Amino acid sequence: MAPSNFGKRAIMFASVVVTAVFLVKPSRGLAQEVVLTSGKLEYQQYCAICHGKEGKGDGSMAELLKTKPADLTQLRKERGQFPFWRAYRTIDGREAVMAHGTRAMPIWGSHFLIEEGGGPLDDQRVMGRILALVYYLESIQTK
């Protein structure tokens, strides 16, 4: 049985995509780019207001906080290596962060879970969002 026109076009399109993937060798894989882009979007929406657009701790709300927000580009430098899981737990809300005030202030893990709907599978999406954010933070570390 011969493929339909739609089937032929689908095969041709798939061939072009596969060829392009092999010919174009980006410095990062496509999956990494997707994760970093997602993390950057999360950062811009939830973090930049305090930590600043570039992560330097100079966001528009920084002066209103009791403690100056951290320069998130210096986490690796301050600790010798990027504190991946500490950053994850801090964003998730399992570690107290003095600059964020009391626990009455929203914790991002809980906030994201509410945004996702709070169902059993939503916690997995929250983990993905936080992981993307942490990978983004790791990508903006100064050398």
C-alpha cells in the first residue's frame, strides 16, 4: 500500500528534521535549551522583581525587603560549586530564607502547586518547574 500525500509529506518533514538535527550541532542539546528557556521564563515571572533581571540582587522590590536579595550569579563563587539542591530546596520552600520574611509570605513550591491545580500529578510538574529554574540559575553563574 503506497503512502498518501499526507504520509509522504510527514516522512519528508521527519527526514528534514532528522537531517537538520545531525547537521546543526549546537553547544547545548535541544532538551537543555528547552529547560533553560523554561527556567528563564519562571525566573523572569517570579524572581526578577527582587533579584533583578540579571540576577544581581537589584530588582525593583529589593529596597523594600528587610534583607537585600542575593546576587544569584555568585552562588558558585561563594560556595566553590553551584549549590544545586540547596537552591532547589530554597525555591521550593523547605529552607528558611531570611530575605523572604516569614512563612506567611508565599513559598514558591506551594504557590506553583496551587497554580498547577493541586492534584496528585501536579507535584511532578512543580518539581519540573523548580528544576528548570535551578538549571537556569546554574547557567547564569559568573565564571
